[in-house]
Amino acid sequence: MKLNIIVLAKQVPDTRNVGQQAMNPDGTVNRSALPAIFNPEDLNALEQALLIKDDNPGSEITLLTMGPTRAADILREGLYRGADAGVLLTDRAFAGADTLATSYALSTAIRKIGKYDVILCGRQAIDGDTAQVGPQVAQQLGLPQVTYTRRILDLQENKMTVERSIENGVEVVEAPLPLLLTVDGAAAPCRPRNAYRVLRFSRAATPTEQAAEGFRYAGKVAADPQLTLQEWSLAYVEGDASRCGLSGSPTKVKKVDNVIFQAKESKRFTDSDEDIKALVGELLANHTIG
Amino acid sequence: MNYYTDNPVLRHYLNHPLFRRIVEMRERNFAEAEKYDYAPVDFEEAVAGYEQVLTLVGELCAEVVAPNAATVDTTGPTLKEGRVEYAPASEENMQMFRKAGLMGISIPRQYGGLNFPTTIFTMLEDLVARADAGFGNLWGLQECAETINSFGTEEQRERYLPRIASGETMSMDLTEPDAGSDLQSVRLKATYNEAEGRWYLNGVKRFITNGDADIHLVLARSEEGSSDGRGLSLFIYDKRNGGVHTRRIEDKMGIHGSPTCELVYNNAPAELCGSRKMGLIKYVMALMNSARIGIATQSVGLSEAAYSEAVGYADNRKQFGREIKNFAPVYEMLGEMKARLDASRSLLYATARNVDMTSCFEILARERSLTPEERQEAKAFSRVADALTPIVKGMGSEICNRNAYDSIQVHGGSGYMKDYTCERLYRDARITSIYEGTTQLQVVAAIRYATNGFYSTLLDEYLAEEVSPAMAPVRERIVKMAEIYRTAVARAQSFGCQETNDFLSRRIYEMASYCIMSALLMLDASANEELFASSARRFTAMSEAIVAAHATFIENYTPEVLNDYRSC
């Protein structure tokens, strides 16, 4: 069978190598101080999409990202690894979005794409670490969702069997299509860029990039429709401006603190029933659990 | 980490003036851009594409292959019912390189390859060997495809090259228990079955790298009753047809990722590659030249690894209250390692450019007949390639052994422990001066270019090139060194004694090599002082001392000396 797959991806600052200037004094991320990369777990999601495509030739993978013009870089990165098409959702109106406004904007673009059987995204992005956008997109679209996906065990016309991570183990669930999956870092790593695709798709560009001075592949782009990356505005996806960007974002950052956990005192419990009972009682009493 | 983008040295070789011509010729003025969606439209795009693929491989090497290398070293391949199974981590590397589309680097596009020049393939192999020299063999053997491309029929090209480009592995089955350095003694028997119109192979091959490959090039005796090289032909054996099994995987000192096999041919069907009787004298000679450059590349990659391990250790290890890199005995070693590394790399890429120009003319000659000027030019490039190949293989491998030795020395006692990478590098490096022709055989291959004055002429050419003011004094020193070399060649020849020539040939070879490497590094330094100037000065100084030592030996030599050696 041929499936239409959408992968949601985010360009993020590489927080794995954080230096002194990583944060602005106002508590927001200083994006210019950090290299921009493909959010790692979104690559895990892309790999799941590619695995579906491996088993179902003819399936189409569309990569969707919201961000500034330069976020087109991760669309190319996705094409290098095997995605079929890229959509950049970009508009000043989207700027400053929290997870709610982001998931709204993405859902409008997904509606615009129209056909989809599976939507995949990373569990969370390494800049915000909220793990909210995937589930919210499912909610906006009224889709079932499976979070913390590790691997897809079985895929049929109307349903999918998925292994997902839970605390202390895994769980196997079945869900109907279309659905949204969030994929976590324990899933298969993404396959490498492919040299042939790199050579071909390094010319892929959004209309804005194609119009920029010094763009050298007008002829190639005219001959190969896959080399044009879609660039969609708020008006194009027919979104409601009041639900986008800052105005659509109820989240307000008051301040950012470093939290350092310190063990001030320790208690020792044996594995006897009495000790465990005492521990549970204590944790209930101080509201750590329950 | 990325072995390409983190190391500015490699990018330098993309800027050589001859490289543009190589790319334009190889791409036939970019005619394939219309036909293949991944073909470049111009030189700038071609180079941008090479850089992207180098970046991709640099990343895979640093993030996958290098971290796997220690496991591959301790696990190694296994033999199961006549078949070789790579170590699981080797298999992972292989799968990664297949998925990344890196198995047909220089195969033409019409057969599914990337059509990259030798210079780029060499740079990629340089990166891979730095990460894991053994994996470098498995991956690098794709270059055997060039033999089928050059000497096979069109039908064979169409049948085999796309399979190789999509990831099937190759081997070259040349040596046998009694035919190592002396390939003329090959005995594996090829019999032609008239009724079937097919060749069958019977016999044993030994020390075959990646011997359980999918597609083999096999040297076999096709002319019954013959006993020399003229009775040998080259065959293609396809594993799908069966008839060959691996009897043994050698238990080696190093390069554990690369299975070295003993193969038994039992009525294995095979097809002729090229013409009968030309196996050794033409095809294997060409194949070996390319394989020798492959080993030279592996050596440079290993040298780089040995140097970077040593620098990394010396930067961090503190003794007597300071990082050890601050002590003269340590920075002397590091400085000389880097100079040797840079010099062998300058020579490597000079050789690769000449190989590239040679094959560009070969490709052109298949399309149309060359003009007399072109023929002359082609011949000149091919001659330089042939003359530099035994130097880059011999000296590159000796240098990498020296660098691996020094890398352990910089590490001190820790370097002797298996915990440190330099211990593996030392074992891996050891084979480079042995396989694909020992250093002693490289001397044999090279010495004619010393005696006929070719190296001397080549040096004159290099020394006539314009250099930056900073390199002018270095050039003066090399000019003097070249004089000492010429005097030594003349003295060696003055005895009119073949035994003397053979005996002194290693020293003559080294003198020529040090002069040529100094000159080439000087030229690179002239183009990029920031990267190479200090290396060029160091290497020239080191070379002067070595050349002087050899000159002294040759000056004091008389044929009676031979008796003192023979009697021991």
C-alpha cells in the first residue's frame, strides 16, 4: 500500500555543546550563539517514516517545519536522508509561538497538505524539552496518538501496532489510522545522508532562496519540481492570526533559574517489609507521591 | 566530530590549479548534467558536491567507524561453513556506507556510480583509514571496479559495475602459497570448457584480503605448460555462481576488521577479463599500481591517526607540573611526526593528480583519438604517476610505521597498554610496508627512475616553479640536497656493478624520495603557508640530515663492503 506520511521537524540550537552565551539575559535562548541542527528525536521520527516507506514503496514522506527562512536547511537535510518533499511554514505572524500556537500553526499546514495516513514527530525538541507539540497537534486535528514510540511492529490498511517506551519497560499498543506518533530517542537512529541525494538536493530551495542573488541552479530547479521546497505563509494555510505567534501563546516566561538538586540528608532503608512500609508512609505524608 | 571539516589540511588539495582541469576533463565539460540529476553543472558545483560528500564521510568516520574500531579489533571476522562473516561492528560500518551511497565513488554515472576523480576517492580513503584501516580495505576494494571498467567488455561493465556501486564487495585474488612477491609463479589453473564456452578455476589462493567478496578478480594460469607471467590471464569470478570457499581466515597482528583468506577453487566458473595472457603483464600491473596508491592512502590516514592521538595525549598529560608537549624531547617527536605526515600527504595528492590526468586522457581516448600533443601530455602524466607510485607506497608506509612507533613513545607506558588507540595503530600500520609489494619491491620498481635520471628531471621541474618569498630559502636548500642526490647516483653507477646498484638502491631511493617529498611539501607550503610552512622547513631539515647520511655511506662504499654483508 502507498501511504502519505508527514514528519514534523524542528530546527533547534545544538544544546549539546552549550557555551557561555547560550542564554539571553531575558531568559530566552540565544539562537545565534549555537549551531542550528535537525532536532535529534525528529530524526528518529524521520527514520520511522523511511522504514515505513522501505516496506511500502511508493509511499510519500513530506517533511514539515515551522521557522525562519534558514529552517529550509533541515528540509534539505531530510531530503538527503530520503524524504520526498519539504514544506517550510514561515511568516512573521508565527514568531514567538509557544507550544499551543505552534501546534495550531502546524495543524493548519497539515490540513493544507490534506492527505495523510501517519504523522510522525520527535518526542520533544532539545531546546524547549516540553514534549507538548506532538500531542497538541493530534488534539488539534482530532487524531489518535501514540507517544514514546520505539518501533512500529505491524502496519495494516487501517491500523498500526506500536511498541512504546514506558517507565521500566515497553508497552505494545494498537491504534487506528490515521494517527500521530511521537518517537523517542530509543528508536532506531536515522540513516545517514545519501551521497547521490546530497548531490541532487543541495540545489533544493524555497522560492525566497531561489529569488536571492547568487542562486545558480534556476535551470535545474525548472526541470525538477522536487527541487522546489514549499514555502507557506499564514494566509496560504488560512490560519487565524490571533491563534498564532505571541498573540496565540498563553505561556509567559517569568524567569529562568538553574536548579541544582542537593542531597542534604539521607536515610537508609533495608528491603524489609516494615522499612518499605515506613518509607511509603513518609513519602505520602510529605506529598512526594500520592 | 568530523574528520573532514575539523582538519583544514585536506581541503587544501581541492585548490590545486591542476585539479580544475581534472574535474573539467573527468566531467567532459559537465555534459552529464542534463542526463543525471546528481551530476554537477559546473566546476564550482562539482567541488561543492565533493565537499559535501567529504563532510558526510568525515562525519561517518568520526561518529561511527572510529568508535567501532576497537570492537572490530577485538572481535574480528569469523569463518562459518566456508563463508566469512564480518565482525558485527564491521558489518554496521559497511551497511552505513552502503546506505550513504558510498560504494561506487569513481564508477561512471552510466553504471550507477558517482564518477568522482581519484583525488577525491583518495581523500575519502584517507579519512576512512584514519578511522579504521581494516575497514578501509573492505571499502577501498571497490576500486577494483576500475579494472573491469578499463579492461572488461561493455557487457561486463553493465553487468558488474552497477552491482558494485550498490554495495557488493570486491577482492583481488593474486597471491598463492608459492607466489607472493613473485606473481609469475601463480599456479591456479584456468581450464576452458569448449562445449560450454566457459572457463573453470581450480587451485588455492592465499592471503586474499576480503577473500569471500561478491565479485573477485582472479589471476590464473590459462596457458597449460607455461611457467612465467605470459601464461597468466585475469578472470572475474562471481560468488553467485559458487565454487569457491574460504578454508581459513588468517590470525593477523593487525587490521583485524579485514579478513585475510585462504581460498579453495573447486571448478569455479569464471569469465575472462580482457585478453588472454595479458593478466599479469598488463592488467595486474595496472591493478597493483592503483592498489599501491590505496595502501599509500591507508598509510597517510594511519599517520594522521597516530599523530592526532599523540597530540591529544601530549596536550593533556602532565608531568613535572606541565603538559608534556612543552618538553623539547616530546615536541621534537610531534613536530617530526607532523612534518612526515604532511610530506607524505603532499606526495600522495601529487601522485593522485597525475593518476587522475592519466585516466582523464584514457576516458577521452575512448571517445575520440587523441591529438599528438594530447598523446604526449597523457604519456607525461602517466610516467610521473608510475614514477611516484613506488615512492608514495614505500615511503608512505615506512613513515606511517615510524609515526605509529612515535605515537606510542609520546604516550609512554600508557601507549603500550591496549587501552589506548595508538597500540592498535602500531599493529595496523605494520602491514602497510609489506602488502601490495614490500618496500624492498617498491625500491626495485622505483630505481630505474633514479638511474635514468627521471627523478632528477622531475625535481628540476618542481624546483623551477615559482614559490612564495618565505619558501625561497627552503627551495635553495632542496636544490643543494638534489645535488648531493645526483652525486650519489653517479657514484653508485660508477662501479658498473649490478650487485652494487641493487645493494645501494634502497639508499638512492630514499634520497630521491626525501628530495621529492621536500619539494612537493614546499610547493604546498608556498600556496598555503599557514598550513604547511613550518612543516616544510622541518621536513627539509630532517631530509637534509638523512640525505647527507646516505651520501656518506655511498661515498665510503666500495664493492668489498658486499663481502661483509654476504658473510653474515
